[in-house]
Amino acid sequence: MLLRALLLLAATIAFGAAPLVTPPFTGYDPGIFPVEIARPSIQPAGYAFSIWALIYIGLIVHALFGVLRRMKDAAWNVVRLPMAASIAIGTIWLWIAPDYPITATAAIWAMLGLAGLAFLRVSAQDRLLLATPIAIYTGWLTAAANVSLGVVVAGYGWLTDTEAAAAMLALALTIGVSVQLRRPADFAYGLTLIWALIGIVVVNWQPNFTVSALAAGGILVMAITIFGARKRLNSAA
């Protein structure tokens, strides 16, 4: 347990420090794709990415509290390896992304898979410091992985920009609804996905109303899912 706790703390500190030693990443360079799209429709407005500050702080507090106060707690220990693996991949992601979008897309899906595994293992214990940081991290990765894939799919001309955005919104919602229904008490996950969807609505309102409308529909779907899951949870209590 000590090794896992320290491994997660070290990976989390490295993850938080990575943006300080890498060039700022504002999205894949359109010029590296065969089909150049100045601003992919699936990509949220720039302000939405400010959530990373909350993610970094939450994960660092989570890992540090785990070392200091929950070192031998089985409920904390069960999430440490998948979280450490996910975060370790995230630490090198900023070095990969500018030049290797396909590799970066595969990496961020691996991050999502590992984070999702940890999230589904979370117990009700210490919800604020155990479940919530993982929920927000996983929720954002649910959006980010689909954004990355959508940009690549459109950039290589496998689908049009609008088709890629629509397909990725559908995939993100499929994942989001499924995960939220399995973790009804941890609504921070769904709210984080809604935050990303709001960013897509805002940035596409005029240039691509179709995608904006689809993202707005996704917000409604996630809101209904959160409300319905919590209502059933309260009824069962």
C-alpha cells in the first residue's frame, strides 16, 4: 500500500508539473492533417480548458491526503494503480500531442480507460477527497478523448467536420450516460461532461449551429441522466 500511495503521489506531482516545462498546447496544428480545418467543431471553446486547474489541484490533494491519512485504507488503495497509470500517460501526453496526433489520441483513450476503471472502483467512503477528484478527471477525459478522436477523424478526411463532431458527441454521451448510471451518487462526473458540452455549444453557436444544437441536446441528456440516477438512488435509500 505504501508503494502504491507514493507511486500515485509521484505521478500526480509530475503530471501537475508537466505543463510548466512543455510548450502550451492549444490543440492539434491543422497543418499536420491532410484535410486542414482551422477550428474543428468538436473542440470546445478555449475557456472550457480552464477546468484543468481544478483537475490538477483535486488530484494532488487526493494523492497527498491518501499518503498522509489513508495509506493503509483498502478503499483508497484499490484505485491507486489505474490512476497512477492514467496520470503517468498524461505526464508525457503534452510531449506527444504536438507532432503525433494519432499516438496522442490512442494515449488519451488509454488514460480514459484507466481512469474509468478507477472511478468504477470508488467506494462511498471519503466522497469529497476520494471520489470527486477522480470523477472530475474521468468526466473531462470522456470529453477530451472524443474531441481528440473527432479532430483526427475529420483531419484525415474519414468524416466531414460536422459528421465527426456528431459521431463523437454520440460516443461521448453513450459513455457518459453508461458511467453516470453506474455511479449515480458521483454527479461531478456528469457535470464535468456537461461543462465540456457547454463549451461546444458556445463556440459553434454561429459557425456550426448543427453541432451546437447537438451538443445542447447532449447537455439535456446528461442532465436528465444525473437527475434520474440520483432520484432512483434516493428512492432506494
